[in-house]
Amino acid sequence: MKSIHIYRKIVLLSLTVLATLMTSCTDFLTIIPPGMVVHEKFWQTKDDVNGMLATSYLKLASTDAVRKAIVWGELRADDLTYESSKSMDDKYTHLVMATVDDENEFTKWGIYYEAINYANLVIEYAPLVVDRDPDFTQGDLDVVVGEMYAMRALCHFYLLRTFRDIPMAMVPAVNDSELPDYKQVHPLEALEMIMNDLNVAENLVMPTGNYSDDRHNCGRFTKNAVLAIKADVNLWRAAFTSYFKANNDNSNLANVNVQQYYTQCIENCRSIMDNIDKLYEKNELNKYKEDTPYHLIANHDEFAINDETYVSKSYDKIFGEGNSEESIFELQIDATLAKDEFSLGIPDVYGCSDKPSQVEVPKTFLKKYEDDDLRKYSFIDIPVDGTVPAKIKVAKYIYDESPAVEATSRTAQNITSNWIVYRQTDVMLMLAEALVLQESASAEDIKESFKLVDAINRRSRVDSTDVNNPLAEPLDRTPAHDLVMDERVRELAFEGKRWYDLVRKALRDNSTEKIKFVAEKLTSGESTLKNKLVSIDHLFLPINMEELRFNKHLVQNPVYDTKDSSIGMNK
């Protein structure tokens, strides 16, 4: 059985494995069905449904999925690099140099389709259980089905941003003798299908909340999580529509006015922020609020590194402790239980004492931060004296009580950080971006966008009250958008966002010229990388050769050749 295929026999995992998924919020994972091939007769009890639900979450939180989320979203951008002493056949090196081919490990997409397939199984068969188990009510069904629609949407969204032309798996594959006809879908059509799933999910999932009596929702898709994905999808709908319109695409969706997508993104983000306001009022969490209306965790707990530089524990609260007041959706990970099997994606890439870092932070990236920006010291492994080491490591997720955390100071088994998919500042910056990208952005829109960016930036400063610290307020759309993008890379560095942000901008521009600057991170091979990034097609990865062999419906990204001559239709 080839593990990378979309189509595979779905076998349930054991209780031991599934117990590693979510340990800080595990109420819905306590009972797991025994190992067996899934079929219609399996669906008898509430526990059967919850076990399948848990398995889908497990796939998304696995080492393979989290590692790919990091590599796909960051390694090709300007905040990470990989300069190995190994030969050029190294899988990381090829991604950095844009010389990746269809045999590279990171072109394998199977883990996301596995998560999708478990979601499809729940959507298809969970309704049977309502009549079979009185403990499984219609309300229970609505929630789990809503979560799985969100799961299917998010996984497809990851794949679309990475490969562009992807199969949309909308029905379950139960066994190898009954393979669904999964074919590649035009990106605009795929985004519509993703949005349709999210619209269903929004009306079914749990009420939003990570706080107080709503804590049981952490690690699960809630309404705010769905709205965050919708906001992100709408930014991509606008970008792809602009691209295909500029290239005279004849699909009906390419003729849509992109303004509606920015409007929808703004509505999605405002809904999230309204929900957060209500939660803060309900749970009296205003004590964490900065002197802004955005309920950010304040720098209320600072300690000096030296006479001039401070590091704030507010970021440790977000990334080390997890499920903070700013969390919207994060995958629950407890590496102490994971051993070497699951949920080690973060230390596998970013490193720790028993796992060497696979990537480095280029020195050029340090210029993104001012010297008084707390994130420079909280997110990046820079010694307390401010000197820059020869090899700079990511420290954002390597939680420790001591200042200026060294990434080598924690073992994989002791890393406590969840993988954060969406958090509040991400939503604030999506809102800021949509406001200034509107066709007729007003002065008020630009001002609001700036206030959102400024609040995030001000929180990161040693002295957030210093009038000399805040950013300069832009007067028109272009510098306002540049300000948003610059703040996104500072605030969301190493969170699997940066490369996707750059690709989205390239699609809007219908050009790769403003993405080629990523080559400046290299100490050698800069011109080679710039020459590779000559087309939009090259911003997306090739489909793995094994998938091309297995599914004859698939067509390779046109800038990549497949090494297998037997796949004639795909060359």
C-alpha cells in the first residue's frame, strides 16, 4: 500500500496513537474505536463517531502535516533558509533553491488527503448513528459534521496554495476497490468549493470561545476558526481572480469583481473581533488589554536582557503555554506523549537538543526588526548580549522560562508549543490588508488599517507608550499595503504564512518580480534562484511522481518535467 496516495484503505489507529493528538483539551478523544477497516456497519455509537473525528484531527496535527505546513509556508520565503554541506540532492536545499522536482519528499500530499478522507467518512456516515445511539443527538451530529466540513476546507486550502491545481476529494474513499473519481479542479472553482464547505461549517460548529467555560472548545473548529479560514480564502479568491482576469481566463469566476471578496473578508474579520469583544466582556479579561480596542495581551510582564533590551513574556504566553486569549485555532500537541511518531513537526524542522535544526534564519531577515522590537529576541535565538551567531535558529516555539531562549535548550519531548493555525493578530492583519486593497479604499479605510498594524507593532516595543516608537502613518493605499505586509512578516514569522503571503501578492501583481528579493537571503546562488522564479507557475510545487503514476487524471505543473517517461500524458 503506497502511503502517499489519496486513495488508500482507511484503517483506524489504536488508542495509544490517538491519545497523542490533543492532551490539553482531550475530552472528546477519550474513547477510540478498535482497529478495523471502516465500513458502513462500523457506525453504531457516539464513540465511533468521536473516534473518527479524533483521527482526522490527528492527521492534521501529525509530524508529517505540521512539518509540511512549516516548510510549504516558510522555507521558500525570506525568513528561513537552508545552507547544507550536503550535496544538492537534499530535500530542503532544493526547496530553497527552487530546484525541487517530483520526487522530493515535500511534494507528497497524502497526509492532508488522509485527514480529508476521515472528514468525508464522518460527513457521510455519522448521520446513521443518530438513529442507532440515543446518546448521539442531532445537536451532536451537527457539531461534528460542521467540524469535518471545516477540516475538509482547511486541508484543501493548504493543498491549493501549495500545488494550485488539485483534486477536490468531496466523497470518502472506503477501500481500494471503490476509488472515487478525484480530478483536478480550476483554482477558482476549488476556492468556491472550499467556501461552500466553510459556509456549511459556520452554521454547525460550536460557539466560539477559548476562555473560561468555553475552554472545552480549544483545539476544535469553532465559529471564529471557520471565519478566520473564510477571511483567508477570500483574500486568495481576490488574488487568483485578479491573476486569471489579467491572463484572459475564460472561466465565469474570473469575471467576478474582486471587490466583493475584500468586502467579505472585512465582514469575516469584523465578525471575529465582535465575537472576541463579547467573550472579553463575558469573561472579564480586559486586564490583558493594551491601550487599544483590540484585546491584545499586554507586555505586562517584562524582564531585562541588558540595559537597553527587554523580552516580554506575553509571547511565551501565546506560543509556550498555548491556547492564549489570542488563540483562534491551534493544533493541540503534547510531544511528551508523542515519542517519535506524531506531533513532532515543530522540533523536527526548527530543532531542539535531540533534533538538530533543519533550517536557519538568514542574517538578512534580522533587518526586518528594529532593535527595540521584542519579537526580534522572543522569536529568534539571539544571545543576551545581542551578538549574532553564525547559524541563527528559530526560538519562537521553544518555550523556556529563561530569557533569550536557545533553541538547543529544550528536547523534543519537552516542547510544549501547539501549532497555531490562526490567532487574533493574523485576523487583524487580514482585515488591514483587505481594507487597503479595496478598489476605492477611503482615507478612513487607510487610517483604520494603520491603527490595526500600529496596535500590533506597539505591543512589540520595549516602551509602547513612546511616541517615537510607532510606525509612520501612510497616506495612500500602496504604502499602507506595504506596511501591512511588513508587519505580517514581523508578527507571523515562522508560523507557516510568509511564502503564501508572497505568492498571494505575486498573483495580484501578475508578476514574480517583487518576490525575487527572497534570493538575497542566500550567501551563494542568488542569481540562480532569481532565474528560477521567472513565472507564477514556479511559485507552486510539482505533483509527486507516485501520484502521477497512480492517478492518470492528474496533469503536472507545466514548469516541471516528470522523470518517469511512462507518464506521457503528464509531461
